[in-house]
Amino acid sequence: MSTSYRYYRIVFLVTLAVLLFVLLRYDKTKEIGFRYQPEHRVIQANHYKVEQGEYHGIDREVEAILTYEQSIGLLMKTVTTTKYNCSDNRRMGHPIPKDGGWNICMDVGINPKECIVYSIGISNNWSFDDDIADYGCQVYSFDPFNGMSEHRRSERIYFYDIGLCDSNNETAKHRKGTIKCRTLESIRKMLNHEQNDIDVVKFDIEGDELRCLPEILSSGVLNRVKLLDFELHVFKIERYGFSAVDVLKLVQTLEHEHGFQLWFEHENEYRKLVNYGPYAGNHSDCLELAYINTKFLTNETSI
């Protein structure tokens, strides 16, 4: 076999191998592009919306690619963006920035002759309870840690040394000691309010809202609640074993499945100011949130 023949044969075989490699690679790339490219485009588009602060939903694909900074950014954006413009906003209790006061939206028709208020987690601050009782409401106050036993504070205020929990327990173990626990629905039954609408449910329970909210949302009790006010202790989210996405889902369930809209939010000035990253910025690590049940609206004004 001549040298020139061997040379051309090698060139031919190399060329053929390269051609086969290119053809096989082209087919595989084409197949991957056909099967997966549209899905990746959706994820990339949602990822871009997250970065631009334009994404307000949550789904499995987006959840899978969220960084911590993006997820806390989505949560903080959701709980600091009001969606309802209250036409009759009243402050009950101490004025801002003092603790103890809460904002109430009268658009749901709070009748002073028959309104019912649950005030859960009061410590020794009665300013909200006293003000809304003076308005005419029957107020039921709860706190298992202030050293008081069950009593009647005034004509319209009843106090119970019971804590709000996600289950009923006479001797529940708590970080502060042993307490008597009730779910929100059990409290309503205990007070014989099963046939009543509850005008205001307010709770400030030092991070335990993270454990109680899933039970409250699943129980159906919110169908009879007009206004829901609570403090979200952001700094306790991870400490209690939750993620920002977990809390975001709770808030979205409250909004999308139960018809509540955020109408007022206030950042607690007495708490630490935290930089939550590029998607959230600076916020207090405690947020007072006020939600309105839109099915009770008598003068709806959405924004």
C-alpha cells in the first residue's frame, strides 16, 4: 500500500468520523431543544420577573430556582404592598409609634351595638381593648403569660388566661412555661359565637403566628371573620423552622383562597431595621399587618 493511499484513507476516515459526530450532536441538541426549551423559557421569564420585582405568584418551578434573597424579597414585597384602600380607617389604642394600638377599617360595617372582638396576646397593654370597648364592642382578651387569671375587666371586656395555639391542650409546653392552649375555632366555640361573625381578630403572639396560621387557614373559621390584624415576626421565621417561601404561601392562601386583602401595614419602629438584600431592602424585623375580608365589604374601593 502506497504512502499516498494510506494518507487519503486516514483523511477520509477522520472526515467521516467528524461528520457522524456533528450529525449525532445536532440531532441530540435538536431533541433537547424541542423537549425542554419552552419550559426553560418560562422559568427564565419568571426568574427575570423576580429580579425586576414583578413576580407576585409562586409555583414549583419558580420556587425551585429562588435564592434566599429572592424569596425574602417576594415575601416582604407581598406583606408591604397594600391592595385595598380603606375609606374609614380608625386607630384603636396607642397612636403610632407606640405599641398596643391597631388600625381598624370600618368599611366592613362594624356595628357598635353588636360587634365582637378577639384580642389575643395583650401582655399588660389594654389600650386597644379599652378603646374598641369604648366604641361599643364586646371584647374578649387573651394572654397566658401576664400573670392574670380569668376575670371581667369592665362591662365589655372579658379576660382569659389562654394562649392561641394550633391544637387544644390544657398543659401545653411552651418556651415560657406550661399554658392552656386553644385554637381560634375552639375559642369561638367556647364563647358560643358559632353563629356570629367576628368583627376583629387581633393577635400578637411573639412568633407563634407562624405555627397558628396554617391551622387557622385550614379550619374555615376565617369565613366568619371581618378583619384580621396580626404582627409578623420576620426574625423568627427561620428560628421556628420555616422558610420565607413557607410564609409567602400562607399569606397567599389568606389572600387567594379566603378573600382577604392587605389594607394597612406598619413596621414596628422599636424593632431592629434589617437589610434583607437587593430584592427587599431595609425593613423592620416585625411588621403589623391588617387584612380585610372582602366578602364583608359595604364600600369597596380597590387599589
